[in-house]
Amino acid sequence: MVIKPSGFSPMAWGSHGVVIGHDVSAERWAEAIDSAVASFQTTPHVLQPFHEGTRFQVQYYDEDDCTVKQMDGRVRLSPYYFVTGDEVKLGGALATICPLDKKLIHGMVDAVMVPSAPVGGESGCA
């Protein structure tokens, strides 16, 4: 399981405040749960199963040596939906790919962040 801050908390970005249960002691996990419950009124937390991100290869431009490189990483998709009247359509997603040695996927300096769009269908974009 994973527990993490939700909403507009200063701790709700960049994997700050994320605790992965199987990576910490039972005592540390209990502390994380107790802290989340105690701060719920000001900083709600989400408790969810841990899922390892899908492996993916991505090419990116390395500004340091002006070359295109390839990275094996794990991907997280953050979908964007568009609502028009009563219709909701998937417009695309932000794909964040982090190196395989990083367990938490977020927009770190080592990440590749790219827009993506549905294939073979209409998007919700006007």
C-alpha cells in the first residue's frame, strides 16, 4: 500500500510525503497512517495499492552533449478529459517517464515528460 497527501497541500507534489508500506518498517508505516489521520482536516491523504509503472523506452534530447539518447523507464499517464455538455472525452495525457532505478514517478530532473494523444479515435479537443 501507499499513502500520500492529496489536494493542494505543499506536500502533494513531486512525491513529497509519499510512504510505500513495503519499503518501511511496521513502526514507520504505523506512524505514517497515524499522521495522515491526524492531519486529515487540513491535508487529506490517499491510501491506495502500490503498482509498479509499466516499462517503456523513450528517446530524449540530452542538452549536455547535444545528442538524442534512449532511456528505459517506468511511465505514469496523467489523463486530460474534456467535458462538452453531457459528453466527456479523453483528450490526451501527460506521459512522465522516470529511469528504472526510481521507484516514485514524478517530474524529477531525470524524467522525460511528453504529451500523448489517443490513437485511432477522436480526441475531446475542439
